Amino acid sequence: MADYININGTNIPIRASDPSNPIVGEIWYNSTTNLLKGQASLTAAWTTQGAYPQAVRDAFGFGASSTTALVAGGSTSAARKADAFSYDGSSWTTLNSVPTPLNGLDADGPISAGITAGGNTPGSPVATNTSSFDFDGTNWTSNPTLPIGRSGHATVGGAAAQTAALAISGEGGAGAGTSTSSWDGSTWTAGADIPDWAQGTSGGGTTSDAFVQGRVAAGYAEKTKNYDGTSWSAGNDANLSHNYGGAGGAATSGLVFGGTQTPNPGTRTAQAERYDGTSWSTDASMNEARSNAHGKATVSGGNALCATGNPGPPGYSTENESYQGAGPATVTLTTS
């Protein structure tokens, strides 16, 4: 196959924006950002980024990529937090706070259209935590409550999460561990049962095609469940336990990272694994081993952000790492 130089020659074009479908080896100058850029073939890697403004664990997050992300909530040794911050790939910016201090919940969606589900609030048991909020990029709006309070669960919905999402398993109200709650854009209702499941789960996908992985129980910690829009079925085991790890992506291109081994709380792992809908494969490890980093910020399994977490009992972290999966990617060319 001919490469870029043989097709287009050696001149570097000047463009007002990056090309939508560049060829590996292509180089251009972006006159809007004043950057020399190119399309490279990368190996999977985690890169340490600007530290999160607070040392917390059990935060939540969502976003389209590691450069358009939101992380919020979480807890310190003293209190649960309501602070929210956006990340642009280099720095954190303070946003409007979540209406209620929360930790132990999960969220999904792009930064301008995210949704939260459940979590722990100050002074109340898990069973009463049924709150849900939309975020439009500026403001938080309260949604109708979940039918069952949940914590330590997975929330999936992808880019359409504000109109269609699932809150899956976890601990909380009666039956929380073996059930899901379904969001249709206006109401949370009871969804499909997920047998033999419990807290410590993470996952990705949509309401018609999703996966969850992990569970705090010996013999179950590597397990996977797949959802087809109607019912849950058992999938292949992951290679490691990722209890209370982070996750994201699609049902056929998912990513799970970090977490603890069983019995819980066990050794923290930095390992990430990729999921193709059938099989798990080990991937690049994070620079800091940690669990309780539900600050996932990914809609695409090829790009993720892992901010905050628990690096070891007791632990609260400001570590922030971005993930770039193997394959073609646009990069900025520098002299370093």
C-alpha cells in the first residue's frame, strides 16, 4: 500500500483545523492552534497528567475523551465532596458544584450531556441514596429518583446517556445487587435482573449493548456480564480482579482499569484490560496502582481518563492519568 509521502509529496499543508480522516504518516500545520501535527501509529500507554485539585476517592466522572472530561464528588478522610472540575487535557477548571455532596456513584455521557445515578450522601445510609442529576456543561438539574438506592455500581449510556441509561447492580436498597434501574429521559424504572452480582462493578456501553465486570466476592471478581437490551448473560472472565476499578467504552471495545484483588480489600492493581465483547486481553498499566477511581471520563474505549482513587488503605489520590489505546492517533510534533 502506498504511503502518504508517495501520494501527496513532501510539502506540509497549512490547515485551519485537523483533517477528519488523516493517513498514518500525514503531517500538517494547524494555523488555528499554531501547532505542527501528524498522524502516528501508537502503542497503548497511560500518561501522567496535571494533578486533580483534591485528594479524594470514589469520585465520579464522564466525558467524550481525556481532553473533554468532568470529574466530581468523591470523599476525603473527613467528608464527602460536591466540587466539580472539567479537564481540557492540560488543566482543571472549577465548575458549578453538584447539588449534593456524593461519593460511590457512577455516571456517563459527554461533558455537556452527562447523567449521574445513586451514590452516598452525608448522614444517610446507602439505601436512601436514589438521587440523579443531569449536567448540561454549566448547570446541574435534579432528575426523578431511582427506584432503588445504589452505590458501588456501574452506570452506562454512552453519548445518549441523558435520554437512555442503566444503573447496574451495586449495594443499597433491597434487591439492588441483582437488579438494574432504567432511565428513559424522564423516569427511572426497574430494569432487567442481573443474577449473582453485587457491588464493586464497572462497565460501559449503552442500554441496548453493555458489559459490566468485577464483583466483591471470592470466585466472582473476574466475572463479566453482557447485556443485549433485554437480558443479562455470563461472559468470559477477565484476567485479573478489578473490584472498584474504572471502566468505559462500548460493549465490543471496552476498557477496565485499576481496582483491587479479592478478598477485598486486597492488593491494588495498575493493570488495564481491553474487552472485545468476547475476550479480555491485558493492556498497558497505569503509573499508579489504585482502586475506587470511578472518575471515568470516556465514551470511547480507545481514550480514557483516570483521576483520583485509593492507592492503598487508607488512601486518597490526586493522580490523573490519560489513556491512549493502540492504533492511529493525531499527535502534536515537538522538538523534545
